[in-house]
Amino acid sequence: MSATFLGVPLGLISLVTLTVQNSALTIVLHYSRISVPADRMYNAAAAVLLNELLKGAISLSIAYRNAVLAASSTRGGDYSRIPTDDEFEGRRRSGPGGGGGIDLARAKFAATKMLGEVFSSDCWKLSIPACLYVIQNNLQFVAASNLDVPTFQVTYNLKILTTALFSVILLRRRLSAKKWFALLFLAAGVGVVQLQSSAAAGSSSSSHGAHEMDKTKGLLAVFCACMTSGLAGVYFEMVLKGSKADLWIRNVQLSLFSLLPAVCAVFAPGLSLVGGPAKPNPTAGQPVFANFGAWAWAVVLIQVFGGLITALVIRYSDNIMKGFATSLAIVLSFCAGIILFDFRVTTSFLLGTSMVVAATYLYNLPDAPRRGPPESSLPT
Ligand code: C5P
């Protein structure tokens, strides 16, 4: 039976939330970068570091709560088995007395057991997706600083293509002819959108708000972000599939391994204003969290929320839902681009965007049932 909140399936809640989060992030990220002059720009790498710290702290709290629930429901000193998620849910419903009380010894036991899992012998595996996600999260700032909202959102959908390619290479997944066709159609749709925007812009750089946008730099960043998104996602999936560790423990490990590259990005010379204005860097020498105003905090909080929702979508929903969320986010960002940022819609932009949405829909339609053993199915 699927888990619910106030009677609504968690899968549906996470889908709607992910859609709104995806669009909100693109819009707020873009606005936070273009609305201030270069000398008052916040440090993007510092925002990525804050994101990882907050996400890690929240994941640690959830993992600890789960460990305490497991320990408090264990009787007779038998702490050898961690209950399943359904059992957790049953105990949560039966109230505080249901598990027999939580005393200090059990809380300590829970903390020790949880830390043992966090620092287990295979935790190093998370170092690869962690580094990739830090790069991706930094690249997002470059892209959002140099592309308009709808173009960024549509182009970023190419991560469906990179995810599929890495699934084929690393997970040896076989794709149906329909899925390959959908992927080609997706790439063609993104191509159509790019063709029209280059023709409309006439040059690779344009002025937007208080900020000069370099379209070539933005596109390069979004393509690289699609590569890291695909590779990190598939690698994270491989790690999740290969062990029984709790998702929140894996998230804590992911955040822990993110800290070193995130700190390096903050202090690396030349990288301190990733996605910011061109050289010379007018904020060089300023404190790391200088110019960190309400919009910068909004970006960090939406990113933290997005990371946690992504984890929930992996847990309670599936790839089909995640794909739909991305398509719906394109439509929302598209409308926001027109209303908030004076984005000019052309026929070819509409055509390209429709192709991307249709390709995403087609890709996520279930394949016709096959005879014999099923192909490997992806949880995300
Ligand atoms: O766009 P994509 O789905 O690749 O984005 C994933 C985002 O979610 C990244 O910002 C990454 O840091 C975050 N994430 C997370 N925890 C996971 C998986 C992804 O915070 N388990």
C-alpha cells in the first residue's frame, strides 16, 4: 500500500511539489543573478556550500529520527534489525507509547548505530555523485545567469537524454525503439529552440536587467550540467540498488562528501563568482557571504527543498512521475518568462518546446509488455 499524507498519496504530492520547485528555482535563480549590478553579486559557490550544509543537517535529523524509532520499538535489547518503512509508519501511528518509550540509552544506541551506517565501509562510493552534484549545482548558476528562464528550462531537459545514455552504458539498460525515438525527438526540439533564439538574439551576448548575459557561456554550462546530472543520477542509483542502506543515510553521505569540493569551489581563485560577471571580478576580496540577501537565501532554500524532494520522489514515486514533473515545469517557467521577464515567444520556440514536452511524454509512456524476463527497471 502506498504511503499517504492527509489521504493524498505521497507520490502525487512529491510530483506536484517537484514541478513547482523546478520552476520556482529557475525563476528565482535567474532573477537573483540578473537583478543586481556586478559589484553587489553574491558568491554562487557559497550558496552551493550552504545548500549542502542545510541538506546534510536535515537528512541527518531524519536519519536520526528513523534510528530512534527503530531503537525505541526494539524490545529485549535486540537491536539487530532495523524495521522497514511500513513498520515505521505503523509505529508512528500508534503514538509515543506504541514503541515502549524512548530512553537515553536507546537514543544513544540509535545515534551510534546511525553514525556506524553513515561511516560504513562503502560510504566512499558517494564521493563520485557528490563531486558531480557540486559541479552541477555551480553550473546551474552560470546557466541561469546567462540564459533566459524558458531557454534554460527547455535545454536543461536534455538531462533525460544524458541519463538514458549513462543508464545504457553503466547499467547496461536496454531501451526500446520508442524510447530512442523519443530521445532523438527531444534533442531535435532543443535544437529548434536554440536555432530560433540565436536568430532572434543576433549575437551571443545581450543585456538583461543589471547584468550582461553571455548565451554561449550559458549553453555550455547547461550542456555540462546535463552531463553531470545524468552521470550523478545513474551512479547514485547504482549505489542505492547495490545496498540496503536507508535513503536518508545515503543523503547524509552525499552531503558529507560534497563539503570538500564545495569549500574548494568557494576558495578556488577565479571560481569565487561562478556564474557572476566577467573579469575583472569586482567583488574579489569581499567576505564569502557578502551580498547574501533575501534572493540568495531564497535560492538556497529552494535548492535544499529540491534536493529533499528529489529523494522523496525516488522513494515514493518513479521515473515516469519525475519526467512529467520536468515537462510541467517547462510550461510553468515558460509562462513565468513571458509574464515576469518580458520573454518574446516565437513560433519556433513554441514548436521546439512542444517537441520537448511531447518527447518527454512519449519517453515516459510504458513500453508494451515483452515476453520473457523483464528488462532492468530503474527506480528513479
Ligand atoms: O536535475 P537533477 O535531478 O539532476 O538534480 C538533482 C538535484 O538534487 C541536485 O541539485 C542534487 O544536489 C540534488 N540531490 C540531492 N539528493 C539526492 C539526489 C539529488 O540533494 N539524493
